[in-house]
Amino acid sequence: MLEARRELVLNLALLLLRAGALAVALGCALLAIAAQGGRWSATLDTAAHFSPLWLVGGLLAALLGALVSRGEERRATLTVAATAVVLSALQMTPELWARATQKTVEDPKGETLKIVQFNAWGDNADPEGSARWVIAQDADIVLVEESYGGRGRFHKLLREAYPYRTGCARTRPCQNLILSKMKPTEQGDFADRPGERNGRPFLSVLYAKFGRGDGAFTAMNAHYAWPWPAGYQQEQSAALAEKLNGFDRDNLILTGDFNSTPWSFTLQRQDKAFGLERRTRAMPSWPARFERTGFQPSFPILPIDHVYAGKAWRTVKVERGPRLGSDHRPVVVTLVRTP
């Protein structure tokens, strides 16, 4: 009797594992297929952002199915899992290849420009530590989203190191800041149209121009909405692309939390529309922590913080910073002027 019960429990466990493998494979495959619809639908493009999850899910389902399934069921599980893996891999390969082949200047001639892009997060758990790390980078320009991080303590701690700051006008509030060691020659923002989301502006984008003549350049910082509800983020991207027509793109540096991954069709279209080179390639920056649960992932999954630069700039180094008090990891980019 005891042996029979053990066999029954084992069979039930195997049944659940087999069903689970097939269910995970099917779910990941359907979502990977849906992601391909992002070419035409902003709603379906939401699935493309999570292509790494469908890839990993498909691999795990294939491994589990190979171990516990048999016969036609195994073939079905492996086939469906392979669909998820192949489609997700194809979605991500161009970005991974761009990272692998990205060219950098090993021995830069001339003065370099070091920038830090960082979403400081309103619920920053360690604004003091975050500020210390930023100051230690000794960057020329720091571009911040959600600058009120740690109830505003974060950006206040940077005042001595970065005496010049560009923010949105009070009549057009946004949460971005551009902090610099050099004095801007011009400052402005595009937060000029009320949005429907919590009273925030449609475009949380500001800019600061530095230098004059041939040495002049513009640093710009943006913060987009989430990919859902679909459509809003795409409107922001199109509006910003139009705004860029008023700037010298060759000397422009544009950074921000775009809440969009490079394997989404939204960001791919944006890359073309901006006419700038994205220097952050397949560099995950989110999530660094989940405050409500206390969970801190060992590594981020989604690359949603990006740095663009015009063709007057060459890339020296692109780095991801450590986990700080924010739910984003910072991005550090060093550039040098094209001779």
C-alpha cells in the first residue's frame, strides 16, 4: 500500500512537471509571437520589451520537457519551446551584435567628456550613498531623472560638487535635472504641454548648451512614460524627434530613462528618427531593487536607460554603475570629440 502511494505521488508530480513544461513553453511562445506584432501594434510591442524572459522561459521549458516528458508530448514541448527561443533570440540578436562590435577609442586624443545618467528614483533608499557614488565619478555632467529621490535629499547633496543646474521652469514642472561643473550658455525645456498622467507634462525633457563656437554642444535629458497603456510613449518619442530638428545633432548628447528596450520596435524606430548613435548597447539597468518586497536582484534585466550622441562624438567607455538606492542602475559614458 505504501509503495503504491509513493508511486501515485511520483506520477502526479511528473504529470505536473510535464504539464508545467508545456504550459511555460506555450506561454513564452505565444508572447514571443505577439512581440513580432510590435512592427504594427504598440500594444503588442509591449511583449517585445520582455524578450529575454521569453528566451529564458523557453530554454527552461525545453530542459524540463526533455527530462520528464516522453514521446509525442516531449516533441510538442520541445517544438513549442524552440519557437519561443528562436523568435526571442532573433529579436535580441541585432542589439547583442551591435554591442559585440561596438567601436571605442582606446587612447583618446584631446579632452574627454564624462557623463553620468541616473534615475535617482523618488523612493531612493540611500540618497546619501547615491550622492557619494556620483561625486566619486568626477563626471563633467550628471543628468538625473526623478531628481527628487530620497525626498529631494539626493540632488541637494550634489550642490557643492555641481554648482550649475538646469531644471524645468516652475510653471512647467518636470522631475529632471542637468548638473554640471561648467556654466551653461543656454538652458531650456520642452515640458510645455500638460499631460493626462497625474498632471505631469507630456514631455519631461530639458537641455543645457555649453561652450561657444566650434566647441559648443548640447546635453539633453529625457524621461518617458511606461510602455503601457500603449501609444503614449510612442507619441512622446515622435514629439521629441521633431524637437531635435532645432538642434545641432552632430554635437548633441541625449540621455534619459526611456522606459524602452532596444529589442522593442518602438526604440528601433526612435533610433532611426533621432539620427543619433545610441552608445548604450544591450546594457541592462533595471530593476536594481523592488522596495515593496525588499527583493534586490543580483543583476538587472532590461536596458531602458540610454545615452545617444551625435557623430561629432566618439565613444571612449560605456559602463554600468553599481546598485545604489534607486531601482535603476546608473550609466557612465565617456566621450571624446571627433578629430
